[in-house]
Amino acid sequence: MDFSEPKDYLMPYINKYLKDKSEEVRDYGDYWSASSAGMCQRLLVFRRLKLPKVPELNDDFGTAQRNFGIGHAVHGWVQGITKATGISVAQEQELQDETYMIRGHYDDVVKIDGKYILIDYKTVNSKAFGYPKKEMGQLHRMQLGTYLMMLQKDHPKLVDAMIYEFEKDNGRYRFQSIKWDNVLENDVKGFWRALNASWGAYKDYGEIPDCTCHLIDNGWMAKRTKLGKVYNDYFFNNEPCSLEWFARNKENINV
């Protein structure tokens, strides 16, 4: 009788496919990704420079990509329903802003009872879903606000946006909404102006902006989780957006 451990035949092929797909980078060139709205400016400057990620993130690549694939499948499922029911009027269209140099794709725009609503779909695990949310997080608010800003030019009546979060474990969901107003407009435009100024300061003078990860959405990108996991591409020697990591790898960056 063979008591040896069974061989994993399937996952190597799945991981290779996911790795190959991840390397098909959506290169925005001189444009920022709309999905990065609200993030730490140092983090985004490091990404623009193509600073290598810390090794432990590469070691966790397979799990991260499988989670991403599950989220993408949920997106497609919901979008298929909104399209089939006739409420979706546009999906996955690319937007581009020349003033702030932004590109991005939104998930869905629906029309219900005569009202147009921009909708973003997210998936979260059961632990994250269990955290109560009194208001929309900064990153989600700024991302939706950025899409609304870009849509305003051609669709000035589109002022409502919602985020729907689906729990991956059992299908529960929750939603939150925002509206395009003067406060949101000032926050969104102010963020992109500041980011472009920081990029200009780096190119002209080599200045690196401060890391503000600890100030954003309870600082989840500035620390390790209780299980030791990090979500900051450049978390090194217990420092988010590490200057030490930058110094070690600055010969490999791209300006």
C-alpha cells in the first residue's frame, strides 16, 4: 500500500498561468492608475520607478494571485447579472484624464429608476467583512471619487457612486454610497495635484515624499498583521515604504 503524500498535479499549471498573466502589465506609461487614488505618495512614486518588491511578497505570489482571480470571477458574475437584467448601461470602460494624468477602468454604471449610479465591486474575506464600517474607507472613497471626476466631463448628471463588498466565504454583502460634491471634488483634485507635484520634485531634485501609510485606513499598509503578513510592496526591516530598501535597489529603478 502506498502511503506517500499525493502529488499536486494541478496547482503548478494554475500558478504558472497566473504568473504569466500577471506579467502582462497594464502599462499606463506617464499616467497614474485611478485605482491608486488616496494611497501613500511615496508608495506610488516607488511603484512609478518600478522599484523591486520585497522578496516575501514574491514568495506569497501564488496565494495573492488566486485571491485576485476569485475576486475577478465575482466581478464578472455580478456584471453579467446587471447586464442581463438591463440595468447596466456601461461596464469596464477606460477613462483618461489629461489634467492629472490618470487612467483607469470602472466596474459598472447602472440606471435604476431614472438615476445613473457608478458601482464598484469588491471581494473580502470573512475576517475583513467582520469589521464594522460606519463610513467608506479613504481608499475606496478616493477611488470612486476619481472615477466620478473623470466621468463628470461627459456625464455631469452622474453624481452617485456605490461600493458593494461580497464576502468570499458565504456570499454575504454590504454596500456604501457617496455623492460627488464640493468636499469630495476638493479632496480628489487635491490628492492628484499633490501626487504630480511629488513626482516632479523627485524627477527634478531627487526628493522622496514622506510615507503616510500609517495615516490611511487604520494603517493596514504600514504594519504586519498578527499572522505576520504585509501588504506594502516595500515593507523592509519593519519600515513601510522603506528608504533602506530604496537605497539598496535604486540602481535598478526606472525614471
